Amino acid sequence: MKKLIAAGVLAASTLLAACVPQQGPTVVQPVYVAPVQQQVVPFRPAPGCDTRFRIANQSGLTVRELYFSPSAINAWGRDQLGTSMLPPGRFVNYQAANATRYDFRVVWVNGRAAELRGVNICAARQVTIRNGGLSAF
């Protein structure tokens, strides 16, 4: 009987050993990332495109932060108001660097935010901030 149990234990341990993955030497393959080359294209507005626009705060709250950037860029960049704020009833004028579509974002002093995306900067003269959000015309 002892021989039968010993044979069973030996068979079980042999089967379990087959289930354990074998550890071999770890090989690290280097990964090379090619640098992205950016071509600097000088700004040339589209013929007849005036990239000047106004941001008007017609909401009931002061705007603490204002961001705008070309829609093709997936980042807001820096706050365009800097250390200033935009109180209700006031406006600021800007000129866009590129004749393209722009996204806009405002953050009010209470922390609420609103966004407007895909504004054709050549067609819109003003982005208006209202309590319900942003609009362009």
C-alpha cells in the first residue's frame, strides 16, 4: 500500500511540475522612437480672412479663466486672461494666430466651465459668454 501511495505522490508532483512555467533568462529588447519633425509654416491668413475677434461676457458671473486654441490641437494651452478676470458686461479683443477653426473654454469664478468647439475664426467676430454657455456669431 505504501508503494502505491508513493507512486501516486510521485505522479502528482511530476504533473504539477509540468504546469509551472520554466524561467529562462529575461531578454530586454530596446525600443527606438523616431523623433517627430515639425515643420514651421509661417502664418498666412486666408485671403479675406480677418482673424480678429471679441470675447464678450454677458453672463451673470465673472470669468476667471479663458482658453482658446486651434481645434486640431488637443490641448488648451495657457489661460489667455493671465492674472486678469473678465467681469459681467465687459469684453476683450484678440487676434487668432491662424485662419482655422478654434475651440473655446471659459471657467467662471464658481468653478463651472463651458466649451464651444469648431468655431470658424474667419466667419465669427464674437464669442459671447452667457449663463447657459458660449455662442459665436
